[in-house]
Amino acid sequence: MVGDHWIQLVLVAVLIVLNALFAGSEMALVSLREGQLRRMEQQGGGAAAAAALARDPNRFLATIQIGITLAGFLASATAAIALAEVLQPALGFLGRAARPVAVVGVTLVLTFLTLVFGELAPKRVAMQHAERWARVAGRPLTVLASISRPFVWVLSKATDLGVRLMGGDPHRHRGDEITPAEVRDMVSVHRGFTAEQRLIIAGAVEITERVLREVLIPRRNVFTLDADMPVEVARKELAGSGYSRAPVVRRRNLDDTLGVVHLRDLLADDAAGLADLVRPALLLPDSLHAADALRRFKLEHQQFALVVDEHGAVDGIVTLEDLLEEVVGEIYDETDRDVMAVQQGDDGDMLLPGTFPIHDLPDIGVNLDERPGGDYITIAGLVIAMLGHVPTRTGEIVHLDGWTAQVTSVDRHAITEIRLRPCGGPAGDALCPPKPRAG
């Protein structure tokens, strides 16, 4: 009898191990991402078999569930009936209740062991090594799925019916698209990336969410050359501006642009007319995503484009450098129009041009998590949105998330300069709204 009990204990242990293998395989297969599945399909063998199962969830889930159910049922039957007899003599003082108590006790212990060693632990291990686990389990699960095909077919049809009754689509698989927010979260917690790598990956994600109107140089800040200007004068002006390219326009009107001229084009014979040296300008809509604009630059072999709105008016320009900065961060040089244009004060305040982009504020240490919504892309647009009108004089103030923004310069209808002060600074506290008192 003692030997029989040991055999039964070994059988229970084997069934728990089988339960663990099935549970871990299930977690490994559902954890595989699209990129892993494609790589495994190319590897062949067990990896390809696992990928085929992962793409047919009805098949592998039903197969695994059959295995888990059988393993759990047999383990419970073996332990509850046979092993309970071992405990029953020790519980003789309970009289007729000895057998039920023994069965309940064995069942509770078996449930605990199955949960820990047959479910939770193997699933956590499988999540950490999903591809390796799936590669090993691919062939055995495929064989088991073939053997249990009739049962799997019945379960699959019944499952499809149940999914329909619950309002779902039985033919729809888990979405494999990862949102930009999920990518940022994964990058932020991944220990293998350096700070620079995190910055570049985050920038590559963010560039897919931005359109050209958010990154362009506004038309009022665009350096232009007049078409009637002598080549010698144009060469000196362009060289002195710090830029290598500039649009050539008539009557200083960006909407009447003839094309773009490069500094090396102006090294030709001074007798030539400036209009004869221009190259056709690349035109991009302001609604075009920045990532698509990068592809256009690469396709057209261009580094400079005019950005036009839906009415055909030129809103400004965008350069290859502007788009690259969206990925790798600001490329600071002596002509940088954004971050380098900020004037830092001694008490923590900052003078910003009104055209400073909202998405570049974190680069200067300003995080406005609670700013109001609206179709604005610059700090001036934010101030106008909060004021509710276009300021015609200086001195107007709005209160932001821990900051005050004061209009310090206005040119006709445009805010050209804004002073940002932190509420924790000596000058900012006097302008910030009072904090509510407790009680």
C-alpha cells in the first residue's frame, strides 16, 4: 500500500508538471509579438510550428485547455480519492467527518501546489522567455493539436458561438499595433538603452504624430532674397545670414516665390541674374506629417521646402535639419532659431520669441502638463488661447502650470516676445495667483 501511495504522489507531481508546461506554453504563445512571429517563421522547425499555432489562437488555446483540464482533473481525482486515505486514520478522532476533512485538506494542498508550480510560476517564466519557450513547445503542441483535432474542432465551434453571443468577433485576433505611448513606455523602462538612445527613439515616435505646421519656420521669420537683387549683393546677404539656402521672391512676398538658391549657386558669374540661378522649390502641405516629409526630402533629394496651407498661401519653410531635430533633439548652432533664441534671466525668468514651439518647451525646462487644449503650436498661440483675444499692448499676463507668461513685445497683431517666470522664483511669486488656504 505504501508503494502505491508513492506511485500516486509521483503521478500527481507529473500531472502538475504537465499543467505547468501547458500553462507556460499558452502564455509564451500569446506573448509573441508580430516581429517575433515573422522571425520564427523564417527560422523553420519548432519555431515555425510555434508561430503557426500563435496565428491560429482557436487551435492552440483549445489544445492547451484540453491538456490543462485533463491534467488538473486527473491530479484532483488521484489525490482526492487515493491520498485522502493516507490522512484518514490520523483524523480518526473526527469520526465520520474524517474522510470529508481529509479530502478537503488534500484538495486545498493540491490547489495551492497547482496554482504556484502549475500556473503562476511557469507563466512568469514563459513571459520572460516567450520566444525560447514557444520554440521548444512548438512541435509537441502541433502533434497534440493533430491528435486532439476532433475535440479541438468541437471546442472551437462552441467558442466561436460563445464569442458571438458576447458581442465579439471570433475571427478577430489580438491587435498587434503598438501605440506611440506604449513605445515610449517600453523605452523608458528598458534598461538596455542609454539616455541618447531613449531620446532618439522617443523622437522617432513623436515625429509620426506631428505635422509640418508644428515644426515650420513661420513666414515672418523666413530670410528671403529679392529677385531683382544683384548676385553680388545676394551672395553677401546670404553669407552674412548664416544660412546656406534661401527662397528668392518678388517684392519680399513669400507667396510670390520663384524658387530656392544655394550659396554655391551665387559663386557663378555676377553678370547672371539672380532669377536665372534659382532651383524649383519643393512644396509641402502644412498638414503633412513630419515623417512623411522626411521621406519626401529623401525621395526628391532636397533639404528645403516651402510649406503651404489649404488656400495655397505659404505659411513658412521647413528644412531637413528641422525634421532631424524632431528625432535627435536640437542641433544647436549659431543660427538656431528656437532654443538658442531664449534669453535666461538671473531670477529664473526667460525671454522667448513668440514663435517658440510648444513642443520645444521641455528642452528649456518648462513642462506645462495642464495647459488648455487648442489648435496652437507656439507659445504666442498658447497665450492668445488663454487670453481669449489678440493683445494689442504689452503687459498682459496669463497663469500657466507653475509659470506666468507676460507679453513683453507686440508687433501689430503678433506677439513677438514673452517673458516666462516660475512661480517659485522671487519675481514670479508676486504675479502668480495665491494658493488656496487649507480648511
